[in-house]
Amino acid sequence: MSTTLIQQVEDYLAATLLSPQGAAQHLTGKVSKHELAPFLGHISAISASYISHSVGSKLASPITGAQAAEAYALYYTIINAAKLLHLIPSLSFEREEISVLDLGSGPGTAGLALLTALKKSIHLTCVEDSPHMRKVAERLLSRYRSTGVLSKLSIMPALSSRSTDRYDLVIAANVVAELDSVEGERAFQSLAERTAPGGYLVVIEPGQQQHTRRLMHLRDTLLSKNTEFAPLFPCLRRDSCPMLRLSETDWCHGVIEWQQPRLNAHLDDLLSFNKHRIKYSGFIFQRGGVTPPGIRALTPPEKTRIGIETLVCGEDTFGVVRIRKGARSEKNRALEKASVFDRLLVSQPLQGDDAEEVSFSKP
Ligand SMILES: C[S@@+](CC[C@H](N)C(=O)[O-])C[C@H]1O[C@@H](n2cnc3c(N)ncnc32)[C@H](O)[C@@H]1O
């Protein structure tokens, strides 16, 4: 993920949301605590509401007014944009103009990430039920209208059940977490139905155990009801999730190492928060796509007394793979060096936990 793109998005957020004095301070260095003070209480309250929310119930929105929505945009938008920027390289579009549906768009987070990173013209539909968030989204996104990359922008409070529109890219980022169990399943299905043939469905959730396990359940339901959808990331199999079946606690998640942009790091200091690494969970599905071959590392390779161990998942494979001491070689180097969610090709199906005969390579 490009550090420049991230800083570019943050600079734009600062320029649009801070006072002229605050924006000028951001350009030359650190924004004063005095300028940030009005946002801090809102960010703390939003964070507290996310932490205390019980998963599977409807979240009472912490976005209680215009300044709360701006505070969300100032702190959370860059973090969530970073998650999307991390996943965007897995998507590929042939057409010059793509249509995007963003459910629970908040202040236009996904739109900002896509408009900054994709060299495409985007027809963007944001669905957001908070009027305060819709206002901030309008402010943040509308400047792209004049640049030609945003060919059309619609920001609406709800999805119309009568609409037959289909989109090249459907995104739901950190929104299913706010819905109750029934709504969450309905939303997932409705998003799947709105994904065009060849289009992608990207769902990102907060990097927390309970939200992620719920997302893993929703992934199972989606794939069992919609046979034309192929998982692309991180799953490399379309049967029910073995991690969910075999463990009551494990959760399939990744960590993004980023160079935290400076306003976000400063807000962390003032709030005693810590986002220097971003935990996330997310899935990419493609309607009519083909799941890539191989396995994915789900945990960082760990040195144990016996050798090096990594949990992997792929077609017909789920479990810990071990490279015994003394068996480390060029052919298993790619596994030893794998990061979480790296995809590796294997020379033969993995059997048992011993990988001595198998060669691993990066695609
Ligand atoms: C945590 S924010 C995520 C915003 C943005 N997607 C991001 O990743 O930064 C969730 C947003 O979803 C909105 N939301 C919750 N339920 C919704 C629903 N049923 N329809 C539309 N928006 C909804 C909330 O108002 C909130 O702005």
C-alpha cells in the first residue's frame, strides 16, 4: 500500500474538515490540541460505543450530530480507507468506467480510497442512513466531480428494494457490524444480488474476534446460497469454513502494517489509542469468478522446538504445516517467509502436518 496515497487522503481530510488555522498547521507540521479539542470527545464516544456494542444486535448510532460525523471522518476514515487500499490490488476491471455501490458509506470512506487509487472513472452510489454522515460524504466526495474521475455521485439514505441496478463493485465496510443478525444476513444477500456478472463483493469488518466470526458465518451462508460466487480472498475454498467448524474461538484476520499518517498518529497520542498496526477481517467474492489455486498462510510462521509451524488454509487443506529442523531448504523457503494471507502454490497436495516433500512458491 502506498504511503503517499494514504498521506494524500489524510491531507485532504485535514484540509476539508479542520478550521483554516488547523488545516494550515497540518500542512506545516502538527495540528494544535486546541484545534483538535472539539473532535476528541466525539472520537472517544464513538470508540466507546463500538467497544460496548454487543455483536449481533443493532448499534445505536454514535453519530449524534454534524461534529460527530466530522470527528468520525477525521479519525476513522483514514484507517478504513487503508484497509480498502490494501485490498484494491486484488480487483481488476477491464472497463474504463465502473459502477460502485457502497453500503453504510459513512463519510464516503470507500469512495475516497477508490477515487485516489483507481485509475478509472467511477459512478458511485453511497447508501448511508445517517443524515450527518451523508452531509460529510457530500462535502468530501463532491470535489472529485470536477476532476472527471467521479462520473456520477448519488448519496441516498436507503437501498431501494425495487432497484434492478447491478454494480461492478459492491462494498460494505464496517457496516454489517452495526446490523442485527437478521438485518445482517438480509443485507449480505441483497448486496450479492446487486453484484453484476463478473463484479466483486467486498465486505470488511472491524478486526475483532466476535465481528470476524460472525462475518465468517455470513460468508458460509452467502456461498451456500449463491453458487455463482467464488471467494477470492482470503478463502481459497468455497465449502464451509474449516476454522469456524473446528474452533470456537479462532478468527480469520490480517494485520496491516502501515506508516501511520501523522494526524492519525497525533490523534492516537491525544486519545491514548493505538492504530500503528491495523487488524482487519474482510472477504472478496466475485460473481462468476474463479477461486485461485494454492494455500494461504493464516498465521505468521513460528519457530518451535520441532521446527517452523504455520497454519494454512486452501482447497482440501486446513491445519498446521511444519518444516522440521534440518528440513529447511530452498523448496520450502516461501512458506518459511510467508506473511499472513500470502498465497502460495504447492507442488502436491498437503497431507498431514509434515511438509518435507512439498515445494512452495509464490504465484
Ligand atoms: C462504522 S461506519 C463505516 C463507514 C464507512 N463504511 C467506513 O468504513 O469508514 C458504519 C456506517 O453505516 C451506517 N449504517 C448503519 N446501518 C445502516 C443501514 N441499514 N443503511 C445504511 N447505512 C447504515 C452508519 O450510519 C455508519 O455511518
